Amino acid sequence: QGVPFPVIALPALSLSHDWLDGYAAAMESLASRIELAPARGKRRGRVALVEHFFGRNEADERANAAELRLLLEKLGLEVVSVWPSGGTIAELKAVGAASVILALPHGRAAARALASRTGADLAELCLPFGFDGARRWLEEAGRACGRRREARRVAETELGAVLPAVEPLVSG
């Protein structure tokens, strides 16, 4: 009868190193084997984010993925896929429509495999960790997608909303 859901085998010994190596290997295996949805034309401004670290399918993890998506949308980008995000297999397959794949550190091998399969451009980004990391992440994404000005504006707006609340805690 067949299996009612996709099954992807992980490579042998993929979980024999530390958990981050295993996570990266699992992502690369998925990227190399998943059936991609047919692209309806690669329009500029369509992006996929590969390797948003997603440790469990709970509200805080889904919120992290949603926030990264929102920041990219504030740059004027259409986010077609976030790998993984707690969404559906269809969302993962939609990576085929991206013109640019934005890769976070533990998803770089997976992103390279996807870019090779789809013909999308590849940009390797830093982790958006901390205020400086978040600013750099936005700037790197903006540069990769031709949205430098938007990235600077979004970074200033977002950090401007947070820093006044945090400043008294660190200065006094």
C-alpha cells in the first residue's frame, strides 16, 4: 500500500558524533532526499531559511522561527520555507521556489545541497544571537538579497525598541 507519509533514512553513523553534528547530518540527509515541490518560477525576493535550530515542536521554538520569518519579511522578502519550523512537509518542499537560500551555521551542508538541487543562490549567515549578532544577521541577509538599506532600517527600528528597556539593567 505504501507509506502515508514521507520517510527519509539517515546516513549510517550520523548520530555517532556530538548532537550538533548529528543534527547537521540529519538536515543534510533531508535536503538531499526530500522531494521538492515544483517551483512556480523563482521570483527575486523569495527566500528560504535553512537550519533554524528547532529542538522540539513547542510554542517557544515555533515563536523563534516565526520571529526570524517576520524579520525577513520586514526586509520586503517573501519567506517560502523555514527549515525546520514545526510546519508541514509541504513547507519544507517549498524551498524549491526560493531564489536565495539563507544558511545558518549547522545547516550549511543542507543549504548547499538544496541550492545545488534548486539553482538558488546561497548565503551563509551568522547566528542572530545577541544584539550585535542580530544586527549582523539582518545586514548579511539584506546584503545577500539586495536589501541593505532595508536591513539597516529594520535593525535600527528593532534594536531601538529593545535597547531602552535593557540599558538601565546593564548600566546601573
